[in-house]
Amino acid sequence: MHYEFADTLTARDFKRHIPHSFQVPENCTGLSIRFHYAPPRVGDFRNMLTLTLFDSQGFRGAGHRHGDTHEVTLRSATGTAHASASPGYRPGALPAGEWTVQIDTHMILPNPDAGPECPYTLTVDAEVDTSLDIAVHDDESTGVPEDRDDAPRFDFVANSAPGWYRGDLHAHTFHSDAAWDVPDLAAAARALGLDFVTLTDHNTTTPLAQFAELTGPDLLTMGGMELTTFWGHAVCLGATEWVDWRVDAAGEAMNRIAEAQYAAGNLFVIAHPQSEGDPFCTGCRWVFPHMRPGCARYVEVWNGRWGNTDPRTQNEGSLGLWYDWLNQGLRLTATAGSDAHGPAHYGEGVGFNVIYAQSLSQAGILDGLRTGRTYLSAGATLEFSAQDGSGARAEIGEALPVAAHGSTDGDKAAITLRAAWADAPPGAELRLIRNGETIDARPVDARGATDWTLAVEPGQWVVLELRRADGWMWGLTNPIFFE
């Protein structure tokens, strides 16, 4: 069976979901989908149209990637042949009924040239062979029946001891738009000596079963998905099922998604919120008016290398936004993510998360994030604590009550802050930040410790910044709060 669709879109059609439905017959052994649009670029910027596929039972995969031509192939298991699918799509049986291939128009730029702005063609071919027995058996690569969803399990405990663990919460493979395969990401994380790494491909969870199998005592692999909407991105840590990212521009629907993720035991992290966005990085900037930050409890303030000129990052802006939200009384935990799409993205200056967890396991790491006892680092080690005159103490991510203790400055209480660090870069500067303002900055050696005596009051918070001589962040703690 053969289906053909064609239309011409204009710049007014961007940020839409355009469905095309077709029938898959009984005894279907293969589907071939080809999508082409033009032009791929307008001036210095790219048009971006991607595909999402639904079978008669639900989500079947997505190809969130650049390029003006997308080709998707799915084949069912027949005889001794195992099922297969293009990266980003789920292999398995091809159930009969109505399927839908959806065009997601992330960016369509006005075309100053004469002629149609963005014509496209979409063809679908369904192969049928009634002489073959379409088998349902275990796929040797996943260990799960091919006629149902993959069931990745991220319950491995790489280390049962409590401690500080370092790793990545945001990375991609070619199941979305990256340049490397699933094993390449795991190998790169091992080469860096990371304790854990999280795979968060754009709008698909199809590589997670394979990624779960790559875990081991030397590296914990974790699951997730990057919700890549038209008006902002969010990382759903712990998610193994597809999250429907088709939301409106307001933000109420994203709030509901975040609440559902938390209720399921997953974490919802606003990703690179101050990215330059359209048209440099389509949909990358967080612009939901009713979710700034809404019910979000985590925000990625360090994306990739700190001083990267890539417009997708804008880390200083994300840091400032986080400080502003903290000043509003919101206790959001800051995270980092390499956003790696290939080996070049694991270079010097990439920030990773250092999390105190009760065990090196996905559950342990997520629980550690919930406590906020985490700092971000490109290689430095940080310690930070606060103590009052009675001996009460708080560490990173914790709160210290101050109103009930003796004051030295009106309603303010005197507390002692203690900091220690190691592996600081040459020419580094240590900054003490209170409520977003630098109240002390000093040059530091590669290793050292220092104290401050500070008058604080309820509602204030402090963090440490460790910056390189050129201003790049090299270490950043989450806050100690005073209440």
C-alpha cells in the first residue's frame, strides 16, 4: 500500500503539529516513510521540521533531528528475523489499524526568494506478505517481547555506600540529533571517570533499554527524556515512558506535566532557560509565561562549557534567572548538564553534578537531588557549611534557623560560614554570594579553606562561586538557606 501527502507551508505554520493518517493492513511486515521539505536553510538559519509516529496503540517513535530529508523504516519480526526500526523509533510488531505520522514544525522561516516558502512531500509504503508467519519472540538485543513496549530497568546499584558522586544529567545520542551511538556516550563517560550518566534524547525514549544494559560497577547509566517543546525544554530525569510534549505556549500544560513527573517519582528540570532561542536554537529558550518557574523545583544553570559562545547555552543568564527565583523565596535546586551530542561536547570546562547520595543508584541520585545537597563543578571539589553560635549546622542544600538566636545587627544573627576547596584552576577567584550579590571575592590557591563571620536574617541565602581567571565558572554550590 502506498500513500502520498504534499502541501506548502509558510512562516505562519511554524510551531504546529500537522497529522497525516494512513491505514496499516493485516500481515504488515514493513513500513517505509520518507519526508522531504525545502529549503533547509534561509540565510544563516535553519528550518526545522521533524516527525513523530503513532501506531494504532500509541507512540511509536520520533525523529527529532535536523535535515530536509527524513527516512524512517520499521520491520516486524518474521521467521528468524528480528524486528528493527530507525533510530528514535520503536521496533516490534506492526499492528493493523490507523497510524499517524505527524509533522512538527519547530521552525519555518520567511523565505525572501520568489516561489513557495516551504513545500513538503510525505510518502508511506506498507509491505504485506500473507505467506509469512509474523512471529512474536524475545529480541536478543533487549530481552523483552517485541510486541510490547521496551521495559528498561534502571534499578542497578553500582555502589551501596553513601558518598559524593559525580556525573551528567543531560546527554543525547543519534536516536535524536547527536553524532554518536548509545555505547559511545557510555564509553565517553567512563573515559572521563564519571560515576553516572543520564541519556535524555529529544522527545523519545527508544534508546533507554540499550542504555540500561550498559551500566556496571564503574558507571551507573540513568534514564530520562528531554521534553523539547516549541517554547522551552525540560529534562525528565527517571522517565522511561514517552512524555507527550505537545503543549500550548501558556505553560499550564507544562505545569501539569511537571506535577505528573514528580508524582511518578521522576524529576522535572527546566533546561538552559536563557538560551538565545529562536531562530538560533528553535524552542530552546524558556518563555512559558505561566511557568516561570511554576511548580518546577530544578533548573539547569550550567549547560555545556560555561563560556561557550554557542547561543544554546547563555549560562550567565540562566544563573541570574536562578538567583532571581531564589530571591522570590523559591527553593529551586541548580543542576548542570553537558548536553553532549558528540565527543567534542565533553571537553574542558563542562559542568557536572556532584551529588551526595545514599547509594550510587538511579533512586539514590534522584533522592540526593531532592535534598539539594549537590554542587556543580568542572573539576574542583567544594565544601560549604554554616554554623550558629549554639553549634547548629547546615550544609549545601539545607536550611539553618536563625531567628531564635542572639543577634549582632538588629534582627540579624551572627553565623560562621566555612568553605574548603581543591583542584581550583590557576588564578581562580572564590566568591561568596548572598541573595545574588557578591559580598566577598578573593584569589585562591589550588587548595585551601576559609571562614567568614556573617550577619544574616531569615529569608536570605548564600552560595559559593569558584571562577577561573577568565570568569568561567569552575564550581558552584547550591544554597544554604536561613529561615
